[in-house]
Amino acid sequence: MSRPYGGVFVARSRIMEAEDIHRALRRMAHEVLERNHGSQELILIGLQTGGVQLAHALAATIEDIEELEPGSLPVCTLDVALYRDDIGIRPVIPEEVTDIPFDLDSKVVVLVDDVLFTGRTIRAALDAVIDFGRPKMVQLAVMVDRGHRELPIRPDFVGKNLPTRRHELVNVTMDGVELGELQKS
Amino acid sequence: MIRHPDTVIKGGRLIDASGEQSGDILISDGHIVAVGQDLQGEILIDAGGCIVSPGLVDLHAHLRQPGKEETETIASGARAAVLGGYTAVLAMPNTTPTIDCAAVVREVLELGRESVCDVHTTGAITVGRAGEQLAPMAEMAALGVKVFTDDGTGVQDDRLMRRAMEYASGLGLTLAQHCEVNSLSEGTCMHEGEWSARLGLPGQPSESEELMVMRDIALARLTGAKIHFQHMSTAGSAALIAAAKAKGMSVTAEAAPHHFTLTDACCEHYDATFKVHPPLRSQSDLEAIKNALAAGSLDAIATDHAPHAAEDKELPFDQAPPGMLGLEYALALAFSELVDGGAMTEAEVLAAMSWRPAAIAGMDNHGQRLVVGVPANLCVIDPSQRWVIDATGGASLSRNVPYVGKEVRGKVRHTMVFGELVVRDGEVQR
Amino acid sequence: MNSLNAQEARDKDRGQRAHLLSIADLDRDEIEELLRVTDTFVEVGRRPIPKVPALRGRTVVMLFFEDSTRTRLSFETAAKRLSADTMSFSVSSSSLNKGESVRDTIETIEAMGIDAVVVRHKSSGVPAQIARWTSASVINAGDGWHQHPTQALLDAYTARSHLGSLEGRRIALVGDIKHSRVARSNIEIFTALGAQVTLVAPRTLLPASLSAWPVQVSQDLDAVLPTVDVCYLLRMQQERMTEALVPSLREYTATYGLTSARADRMADGAIIMHPGPMNRGVEIASEVADRPSAVITEQVANGVAVRSAVLFTLLGAGRLQGSGTAATTNSSKERSIQSDSVLAEELAHAEEAT
């Protein structure tokens, strides 16, 4: 086996373009601010690796709307590898070092990820967050909700609801969202 | 004395010190009574396509009795020997108690008489093999012991070795030496070289063997004694012996199958099956041993058959006892490594495994030409049979075989000791 | 190759995947990966609750036939940081039965249900032997003169944290190389990472053959010292005096000790390392050991994170992965795949079917 999972992603259709992403982020930023009555207690945590850029982009959008100092909204990163439920079942390796330099007690933590699928990644993220402190509330923002939940996890802020078949893959970047599948090499 | 049925061995290639011929051999009352064509007998052994040779003689086997009977007995060792084509073995004296006096010699010879092989024994050079005091060689010689060695260790003290040589040569006895200078080899467990450095194991340099070879050659020159060098393992030793022979000295030497088959690289996985004294050496040492056997400067192949219990060989490498089995595999290894490699002919291998060791050990009943009147100590070998060595199913009580999985050629079909067919179709008969 | 029997070949193959016995078994990618994963565990160690559930329910056994409280505690802490359960058997606490063979010991312990065993023994090769007798992962915590792989990993990690990449860096290993498992492991890891290694020792303290390693050798510490980025000192043991290896400790210190004067002549930015425990006044002057350039306490601190990385990689990642770990070079496409555990499982099944 030369590549993990034995294949390469092949896109079949484009679901969102870059402008769609930006519009979605704008709407989600407004929703976050509305739900939380402002940004005072917010801490964004981007999940490695797909949620990090989105977390920064969401934070920048919120700062823009609220006319905050750029970079003043706390953004952290979290690699959930060490909290996954499939450790030992298949190869699991942390990709990046977690960076949560803020005290989470009594804050509103917004987890940010690219795709919500079975919900297991978010379950792991919740366990990690609780190890760092006791937030007042934890909310979830995702760019794409593709269905097929296996745990009782639901997003608070969604960029796009996208029904998918199980074997399909969703690829999210700041340039857009593609739907495709894995081609075995 | 049991009378064995008349046996004819038919259609084989008869190889002995005089050369090769084809034909039948008829054995009656423990002797060869006819050699020729179309002979008849009560028992017929078909030797078509096979070599018929005087039985092999092992100059170096550890039969572990008395003292370590759970690893081997004279009876089980003898069975392993005859399966390997050996009609005679020379037992080593590092038993418990040591074979260093008439009483223990008697015990060993008696147990040997009941076994399937002709068991001879060495006697120790020093009491208890402690290297301090000469053992009563004359008393042991009176019982037929002709070769003396402290094998398991070498005689360290120069003066004592000189005295032993003078005393032995006065009695017409042969001394054999396990060449190892303890001050260089103490605490070591393998050959000192690239592999010992890599594996982090203490090693002994080739010089720990060669220094004693040099010393004994010099002392033999001084005393006029006959010296036989056991299990030679290094290129340097082979060269020293060749030089001594070139000067006309009366030295003989042996090498073990593991020293022309395996190298120190085998220790890579810390399997103590590969631990032996002298240790497995480098590839160039292996080549030199092969060349010396081919050239005849090493006279004989001797197994140094050394049984050990499985749990002892599972000890950490540096703690495990040294030694490997050999009786059942030596001939096949010699054919596969020496003949197939082009270094020697089958006849030359048989010389090194039969008539030359018989002469060194003074065993007149073995290694004889295949002619009328000689005692019938023979083996029948299928030189083309290929087989894979495995650790199970051998006759030895122990299983420390370093050749497991190795494909070899040459299988002993039948072995006859003093006219008794002790191995028939590869099975020991009792 | 002479007579490697079939069983051994199988064990060797298995050994390279499920165990950490020697740095020689790792390729450069695997070493880099372990060092990279160590960063994650350094971060975990800094948290208010320095614990993650990654190896919950797993049991890691310390099997120390040779005493070393520090190494054992370091491994225990590393295991506990991963929420693994630990069991400890050591000679000092007499929990290892005298006279019981190593094989019987490991088979008895394994019957209790274990996932990994960390072994230290005074005889080289015992971890490799144990790996043949157990299906648990075996980690070598030091065997005779042979290897101490986690020490080498924490040393490489510490050196890198000060110097950046070790490619082209010059490293001197000073002292009793011959009897040092730390030296053997470090030679292998530093050369694998592209550094130039020079051994500085009297010839009596060098291994009989150096042909296995691409190293330089020198007997002149004063000449070598100003040229190196790392001066790594090995312990000079008292026992060596009785073996005619060096005339006296005094002579050793005069020729090979890192005295204050010698330390002054080291290059700017060069660091001093030691596996501990130090013989102050012998291989290293007491004052030098307390200089900022001496990073010995950092080595110890990094040891826990490195050992967590090793345990996680062996037990959590399933195996040490060679260049097949495209994780570090993945595009974001494959990263989003990786975060999806169910999908990965389906794909793994699909993979097996093809």
C-alpha cells in the first residue's frame, strides 16, 4: 500500500464556488453573533486540518462585521487524533500540534470544521475541549453537513446541507466544495 | 556375540582410500567376505545409485554422559551418529565427572558397548580439566584411550602443556587441543568483528585461537609430540597448520561443519542456537577453512556435536551455553557446501570424514579399504537425495540445530557397524 | 545469507513492524515521524491536565531486569499520559522471580493480558528474544551494550529543538563507545538524520570494528571540540578501571573530560549533552554541567514526550509506518478523508477486497 486508504480523490461535481463559501461564511458569522448576542465570550477552535482555515476566515468575518481589531477574536487549533474512537483499529496519527493557549472556562467555544459526517470527529473534539476547561457552551459550525450521522451530534451553524451517498467524498477548500469519490490506485 | 545375518550390499559405487569401483559387497560374521559382482546374501541391500563407503568416524562428539543425560546419552548420541553415517565416534571428556581416570573411562566404554555405534573416548589431559595437574594418561591408555584433550577449554599454562606433550609422546599417545587463550576470550560470546560491534556483544578475536595454535606448534617442535588441533575456525589457524605441515611436522587438524557453513552474521537475531566455541567467524575465515579442507592442510571434518537443553539455549545470548548439534547433518553439509561448491570431490570429503580421522584416532577397525577380511563398518549414502534440515525428528535428545530450513543433499540410507545393519532405509534399528 | 531459518525470518519481519528494538530498524521517514509526533506530546505535557484518552484500556508493562528508576518512571509517566494502565516488574522490587527464565516470565505476564512490554536487561538481545515469545509490542529500554532507542530519539529531539535540522551538523560522541548502548543508538540516529558523527575515545574504548557505521574517529578531543555543534558525553564507569581499558580516571579526565577550559573553546550555539546520570568531575566538570549550553535536564524532560510518541505509534497507530505514511505530505483532500473514521473503514475493507 503506497498511499493511505489506497486511492486518490476524483471530483465528480462542484457544489460551491469560492464566492459561495464567502457568502456562507458571512451568513454564519451573522448567525453566530445573533445567537451569542455579540462576540465578547467567543473562542473559535478550528479542527485540524480541514477546519483551521475556515476558523480563521470565520473569525475575520466576525471581526469585520463587528469592526473589531483584526486578530482580536481568539482562534485556536485542535487535532483530535488522540481522542479518536478508532485508535488501534486503523493507523491514527496526529497531524498538527494542538494550540489552545486560552482559558476556556465560562467561554462560548465554537468548534469549526469543514465537513460534518458521522459525528465521531466532533465527539472526539468535545472530549478534548472538556480536558482544557469548562466552557459555558460549545457550539458547532461546519461548512458542509453531508448527513449519515452515527451519534447524536447536530451543528449550530451550517454553510450548506448536502445529501450524499455513503461512499462519496466531500472536499472543502477556500476555493469551493467538490463532491466526488475515491479512485483506487 | 550376536551373529548377524549375511548381508549383501548390491550395485553401489564403492569408494575408499584406494579409489572408486562399482560392485557388490558381501558381509558375514562381522567382516567383508567378498567384493565383486552378482553376490548373494540373506539380506539384500539395494545400493543402486548410492555410494558405499567405509563408515564415517567423528573425532569430536559430546555425548554428555555421565552428568547431563537429559540433553544426550551415549545411547542417543550413538543413534544420532549412525543416522549420520558414523560407525565410530570419539567422545569428549568434559562430562560430570570428567573422563580423567580409568573408572570413568570404563563406565563410558561399557555404555558404548551397548550402543549402536562404536564409541571410543578421549581422556582429559589434566585432572578435572582444570589445567593444573596432569591426568593419569597411562592408566587410561591401558583401557585403549589413545587421544587426550581438555576439550571445552584449552591447556592455558605453557609449562604444563610442554610436560603433557613430553609425557604423552613418551607413551605414543596423541594430544588434541581446544585452542582458546582464556585471557583473550574470557567473557566473550561471539567472534570479535563487525557483527559483535553491531550487536553490542563482547567478542573474541581470531588471535585467541591462533596464539594457542602457534604455541602448540612451537612446543610440538620442541618435544616431538603428535598434536591434533580441534575445531579450527580461522584463516590464520589454517595458514599456521599448513606452514607447520610444509615443514614436515606431525600435526593434524579438524574443522567442524558449522565453520564451513555459517558465519557470525547468523548471530544477528540473538538466537543462541548460533553460539558456539570457537565462535562462528567471518566470511573470509569460512572460505579459508573450505580451502584448507580442500587442500588437505585440515585433515578431517569433525562434528563437535554439542547437545543443549532448549531452555538453556533460550537464555540471553551472552549467558547461553555454546554448542550445536552436528552428527546427523555433517555429511549432507559437506556434500552441499564443499562438493557442490566445487571445492572437493565426494571421495575427498569421505577421506576427511572416514579414513583420515580413523588414522588420527588410531581406530584400526574403521576407515578401512573395502576388501576381504576387514571389519564391516560401512555406510551407504544416496548422494543425490535432497532434503531440508529441520529440528524435529532427530535421534538426539536435544534440538539445538542451527541449520533448520536449510536445503541440503546427501542422505545416509544404511549404516553397518561390525556387520550389524544399525540403520536401514534411514531408520535406526534399535 | 547463511542459514536464517524460516521461523526467524518471520519473526524478523514481524519485529520490524510491531516493536521498537533498535534505531537500525527505523528508516529516516519513521524517525522523522516519531520526532514530529513528539511535538504533540510536548504540548500535552504542558496542559493543566496532561492526559489524553488515546490508549485507554491498554496495558503497558515495565519489565526491568536491570534497575533504572529514572527510565522506568519516564516510561510509566509516558504511558499514563496516554491513559494506559501500567504494571511494573523490576529486580529491585524483587517482583521478578529469581531463577525464572525470561521466557517463562514474559509468558506468565502476557497471560494477564498486556499490549506492550518495555524491557531493560543487562544482556544484549533480550528484547529481540522476548519479541519472539510474545504478541505484545516490545520496546527496548536498553539492552546490554546494544541499543537504547528511546534515548536516541529524545537526544535527537533535544538537539533539533536547539539546532533545527541536523542535516550537515557535526556531532561528537565522547567516551566509552564500546560499552555504550546509548552511543550505538545515537550513532545510528544522528547519521540517519544527516549529521556527521565523530567518535572521540581512546582506542580501548572503541568497538572492535567500525565498518558498520559511517563515522569519523579521533583521539584528540581538543581538536574536535571547537568544530562541533553537539558535544555528547558518555558516562565513564568505575568498572572500566579494572579491565585495563584506561590507566586511571584521572588520565581519562585529563584527555577526554569536558573541563571548563575545553567547554570555553566550544563554538557559539554548540550544546552539551549527556544521557545521565553524570559523573561530575570525570567526564564533565561540575561547573560545565550547569551552563546554559548543557541541555541535560531538557533531555530528561523530552524523554516523557518521546516515549509517549513511541507508545502511541506502536499501539495507537497500529504499527510504525515507513514511507507509506503520506500523512505529512498529504494534500488537504486526503486530510478531510482522514478525519472521517467510518469512511476510512469502508475504504480499508474495499482495499482488502481488491
